[in-house]
Amino acid sequence: LSLSLSPFIPLSPFGVGGGSKFQSPPSPLKNQNSVLCSALVRECMAVGLLSHEVSDLCIGKPALRSLPLSASVADALCSLKRCGETHLAVWRERSPPSAPPSERRAVSAAAATCLGKVCMVDVICYLCSEENLESPAAALRSPVSALLPKDPGVVIRQVDPHSSVLEAVDVLLGGAQNLMVPLRASGGGGRNNNNNNNKMQMQQKNGGGVVGCCCCWLTQEDFVRFFLNSIGVFSPIPASSVDVLGVVRPDVLALRYHEPALSAVPLIRAALASQTAVAVVTDDGKLIGEISPSTLANCDETVAAAIATLSAGELMAYIDSGGLGGPPEEAVRAVKGRLRERGLHGMLELVEDAASTLSSPSSAGTTSSGSSSSSSSDEESPAGGGRRRGAARYSRSGSYSARMGRRSEDAIVCHPWSSLVAVMIQALAHRVSYVWVVDDDYQLAGVVTFPDVLTVFREQLQSFDQ
């Protein structure tokens, strides 16, 4: 590149670079050529960025772990605990060979579409609904379809592996939480995908209600990380503040610390759908913590009892007080006492049954070895704060991630004048898809989410594509 520009750059008597202390000051023409060169390099990098396919982001991604539609809520709960996944896909079962050909064809076509995904937070919120607090045991016998959204196509969208990154970002900005991408059995990355297929076949043989599906997840985090790896292409936009870029959302999900945690259940559902969290604030609007779906995802079903009896502030302390073995006995006793006072005997029985299961020798040696992760990282879980079932999950990697060690009181925050790239790095480092925005005295001003970040890059990519 320097050789092609050399006819336009005035040379010193001593050659390029000089070699003498008597050198001419940079000429305007040379500065202009440097700017032109930088713009040309960015343009070439942008062309390379636009040439990437969705399949490039799937390298190393494991196949999805799944449940059949015939499974119950209890089956989903058991599978989530055993395999260590944060989410399970729900698929329609294929018809048995004895079924009529017309029925097999109809179900086979329907099986190509994922019916939705379930996680521990779905189970917890379901148990906290008014009709299930009295009899959680009956709620666990309900079909897993009770946990699914009414319109699963809004949450999960299947995309072709050859789709461009730009097309995939458009699908995410259209409201999809996850992209489901078929794993290719051959071609680029074929060895990885063949290994994933073999793992899925082993899962089917081992049972456990797993339905084979040679697909993987892609999340908003995957695309934000992809753009961060090519951040120089978008200069100088990433250095601009989030306030100047207009990506601070003033409308947030929040409640006061003294309000009942049970009143936060609709907010937790909304936070799960928007992949954010519920801010816990003081009476004057200062941020003191959060109730995060990603933290609840590492609790077990008994946290529903704490949600039913504690305030928002007490719930944060309850979750944060637990280590790998769960909350301390005094905290559990306090929750049990409030359950008795409110006549929630079914929920009390659920807590006691879970405690007896944990203390049994057979459950003490249970681990999740051999299971694969469908999170955005292959080495870390995207959720944090190990609780009752966290020991099995941590045994897979042998280490804590940055997100795993964070308390509910340690909400990830930035300021209106923080740069976009700083916010991106902060969110990715802590494995969250949002960052709270506060002013100097910790007054909550809003939130920056990954869709807002992706919108900025989408606009820049569109200008490159023109």
C-alpha cells in the first residue's frame, strides 16, 4: 500500500523515512494521503465484515439440548438440573413408524420448527403464579407447554447458515431472542459439527427425554462480541458516549427494595423476555441492586418460596447469602416460618422435599459431566451466582466466570458519558446483555441493552453496504 502511494508522497533527499535530523515537516498532501489510506483500510475491512455468514459464528457451538413436547414441567426441571444448561429447546416428537403416512408427514414438517425454549426462571415464575402457590406439586405435573410463549416464533427464529450477518442482525432487531442455526455435517467446520452430531446421538441413547436436533443457538451476545472483534471498522462511532448515540433507554423495569418480591414476578417475566433485569431502587430512585433472570437461572425451584414470602431487598440478600450449598439454614428457616404463617403448606413441602433430596447420599455425587453447553461461550456459563445446584455446573469447567462471582447488589453500571465500546466490553466481561446507566449519585437514569448496541452497528453496516 505504501508503494502505491509513494508517487504522491514527497521524498526527502535521504530517502523514505529520512535518516537525518534535517527532515521536512509533514506536508498537507502527506496528511491527506494518510487519511485516505486509513479510510481505504476501513473500507476493505468493512467489505470483509459484510462477507461473513452466520455459520462463521457457529464454529465450536454445540448442538442444542432438547425436550419433547410430551414432557412435564417436572421433567424440564430435572433435565435443567442434570445437564447444567440454562435453556432447553422444546420440540414436537416425530410420529412413530406405526402412525399413518399422512400423520407422519404432518408431524415431521411440524418437527422442523422449534416450539420454544424453557429455563429455570420459567419454572420459578410458573410456581409463583397465584394458582400454583397453593399446590406446586400439581403445577410440576403440568405439561411443559405451560411454560412456552404463545407465539414461539417471536422468541426463536431459524435462519439459514449461509445468511449474512446483516440479515441475522435484522432478525434479532425484529424481536428474536435466539437464532436457531442448523449445523452443517460437512464443509467448513465439518469436524466440529460431526462431533456435535455424535454427542446428540449419545444423548438420545442415554435417554433423559432428549430429542435429537442438529441446531445451535446464536444470541445477541454472539453478535456484539463479533462486532467488538472488528471495532476499528466502525471508528469513530464506538468512542462516542452512549448518551450522544441515543442508546440509553429511560424506561426500565424497577421496584423499590421494600416492596414484596412476589410483585416482581411479572417484571421478572418481562426481564426474561427482554434479556435485562429488574432494578431494585430506593424510594428516591437510587440503584441498590437487581433481581436478574441470569442469577435466578442458577437457583433451584425452592427460590419460589423466597419470592413468595420476602421483600425485594430481602430476596437479594437471600440469594447472595448462598454459596455452592445454597442459602444458610437460618435464612431457609425464616422462609419456612413465613410459609407456615401464610398457609402455603404445599410450597413448604416443596422446600422440605428439596432439602431432603440434597442431603441424600445419592444426590451428593451427582454431577453434570459429559453434558454440553449451548451458551454463548463454550467454557463459561452466561449465568451467575452459583446456588443450590451450582456445584454440579461448576464441576464442568473447574473455575468461576466473571459473571458467576457477582452479587445481586453489584449491578453492572455505566454513566451517560461512558463510551459505547467501554459499555460493550463491560457487558461482555460480566456476561450480561445490559448495563444500567446511573449519574454521579447513583440515580438510575436508564439502561443500555444489546439490541440498542446492535442498532448502532446495523446502521453503520448499512452505510457500508450501499
